[in-house]
Amino acid sequence: MKAIEEFKKILDKFDAKYQELADYYNFECERCGQCCNQPVPINSPFEVLLLQEYFDKLDKVVQEKIIRRARTYKREIERRVYVKPSSFLDFCRFFLGFGLEEEKLAGIQCPLLEDDLCMLYKARPIACRKYGVPAKRRPTLPPCFSSDKKIDKKVSWLPLHMEVRKLEKKYGYDDKFSMLLPEALLMFS
Ligand code: SF4
Ligand code: SF4
């Protein structure tokens, strides 16, 4: 089986686990697009390969629009991240590397968001697939989670991430991989 097909099978498991939790909490994504206004991490080369597969199928004009937006996003990241810490608290967090970057990057719209919908929804990264339901390593609730149910069922995504890692090793991707989604998109230009 082609590596990317094996990867898609693991993604199906992420989606199934998400659905199990969503059903349990009676949570339905309202497709408001709010979660698409924060940085999306990519931690596997397979996520990039899958995005490319779907990106290549898009109309040239749409592809160019996405690349333009990705460039703007990258410039905005650089502008925000390299700005000096503005308070003593920022200063401490800057040196401890705690939280500041994520806060600084919040509110920048994902280049793939169009009319509150994802243009590459079927290829969306793992981080996007997990968003919206409570999990073990996320004690705080995402802003969209609205349910009167007690948070009494949590899951760990770790076993599925381990499956991805195993697949990477099988296909010779040994190095740690980390980038933001717009950076991955710029690789297609
Ligand atoms: S997961 Fe939440 S924030 Fe994201 S689109 Fe759905 S309801 Fe909105
Ligand atoms: S890839 Fe799609 S789902 Fe993920 S943040 Fe971007 S628009 Fe939203």
C-alpha cells in the first residue's frame, strides 16, 4: 500500500475517535471557522504530502490565491514573533518560552479558509481534525465546546500519534518535523 494511503487510514482513526467524543458530548461543530484563526502546526511530512495531493487538484487561480495568502501569513508571523516583549511578564515568558508565541500568532486567518469553510478540508492537518472536543492533555476547553454534560470522558490521542510516527520511520522519515501550515503551503509554489 502506498505510504499516503496508509496515512489516510490513520487519519480515519483520528476522525472516528473525534466522532466518538463528539457523539458522547452531543457536540456538533457549527462551522463558524473561529478555530481557523490560530496557528496550525504540522508535525508529519505525510500531512504535507496529503495537502499537496489535494492542492494540486485545485484550479490554478485558487492555488495562486492560497499562495498569496500564505506569503502574507508568513510575513505577519515574522512581524509578530520578532517584535520585542512589551512588559516584564512578556519578558519572563519570552525567556521561558512559555505561551507567548501562540498568543502572538492568534487571530491570523488560515490561508485555506474561504467563507468559513476549509478549501482543503479532506486534507486538513491532524490538529484541525482533533479540535473541538475535550482530550486528556487539554484540561481547558476549546472555546467552541458548549455542552451541559460533565467532562467525564477524555481520550488520549497519543496512540494515534505513535502510529503516525511508526509509519514515518517505516518510510525513512527519521527527523523531527515541525512547521506551520502556511509554511507547508509555500512549498507548493
Ligand atoms: S470546531 Fe469549534 S471553533 Fe472550530 S469551526 Fe467548529 S464550532 Fe467553530
Ligand atoms: S486547514 Fe482548514 S480546518 Fe485547518 S485551520 Fe485551515 S481552514 Fe481551518
